[in-house]
Amino acid sequence: MVAKESDLVQLPDGRQMPAAEYNERLALLSKPFTSDEIEKLPKQVRKNDDDRGKCEQGSRYSADGFYCGGWHARSMHLDYVGHAGITDRLNAVDPLWHWEPFALSTAGTPLLSDGGMWARMTVLGVTRIGFGDPGRNSGPNAIKETIGDFIRNAAMRFGVGTYLWSKSEAAAAKKIAEEDHDVELTQQRPPQQQPQQQPPSVDWQQSLIDARGDADRLAALRAMAGRAGAPPHYMAAVDAAIQECTPIEGTVTNA
Ligand SMILES: [Zn+2]
């Protein structure tokens, strides 16, 4: 039965609010951010690229024609909303939103495992799981970055900024795959060894990340994973990535 706008909705945590207000709050979760809330995050095109320099007009350190003024290796610039912007959005949607780590260390601090922190985020009474890691930060900054990264990651499970990530990441993955391919051609590498000869310790998750955005690589990965007897959830993830591979809007245009 369709709820009337004036009907009260009961949230899983027992709160009640008019259906119209509840729907507004839900819609606010996935509302696009304004351009002044969006930052640019450089994402390196090649993994092991020690050639860094200032990202300024005409410089080769930008792979997409956006010049951030930072100092980095040749990079794409991802659209990005920092955890402060995400937090503002969560506060607007539900001032009672909160998060808590999965587990605590013996010192009573959030337990770090798998290179980061698993935690739960609750918004409008609904709890979803997320993970944060410190990226390249160390020391106290690593903890703060881990929390910020978790907030971004978990908020995405509620639809916050999802469109930014999918579009921006897909564009970056495509560019990265293209430039990787160019490097392989110029270096005239011998053909890759047969998948059957690869060690069993192949990092499937990383392979999927690396192949993301490249239909050919994904198809090859799918075949390889099928032969290796990968579990259904992995195959489903590969299929989803293949699905995502359809041409995206607003493709990056640059020389
Ligand atoms: Zn830059």
C-alpha cells in the first residue's frame, strides 16, 4: 500500500516522521553536490611512476587537461567530495546519524584490521557496513584519514556521492588502461604468460581493480576466473564491472 504524504513512517530505531519528510531526507542522500563542494583528487595513471612534477598548465603531469597545481606523477583528476562535505550531508539528512567500529582493541580504541578499520554507519535508523584505510598517511594522520575514508565509503552505501565515484573512477580506469596499453606497445613486451602458468596466489581482487573499465581485460579475467573455479560472488563482481564498462557520459577529452 502506498503511504500518503501525511502518514507517519516509523524508522527502524523507533523514530517517527511524516512520509513526505522521510522521502525528502532519503532524496537528499543521493542529491548531487554543487561544484564548489567538489574537489579534485589526482589519481596516478601508472602505478610505479617516479617522475613527479608540478601539475600546471600544459604540464605532462596531468593526463586529463585539469591542472590542480599539486606535485604528482602523471595523473587523472577524480571528482571527489571530502569527508567534511560528506559529514555535512549526513548531518542534513539525519542529525542523529552515527558510526561505530566493529571491534575495539584492548586499549578501548577502534580495532584496526585488514589494513584499516571496519565499522558500521547508521543513518535514519538503517545500519550499513563500511571500511576505511589510511591511504599513504602515517602516524596520527593515518587514523584521521582512516575515519574520513570510512565515512566516505560507508556513506556511499547510502547513496551519498555514488554518481561521482562511478563516473569519475570509470573515466580514470579507462584512461589508465589505455595508457598502460600504450606503454606495453612501446616497450614491445613479450606476450603475457598463459594464465594456467600463473601461481595460485594470484590476487583476484587486485586483478579486478586493475581491469576495471577495460572490457577486453575484464573478459579475459572472467575466463581466467572461470577456469580457476572462482566463487560465484567474484564472478558476479566481474560481471558487474563488465556491465559498468559501457561507454560513460562526459568522457574525458584531452590531447
Ligand atoms: Zn594535478
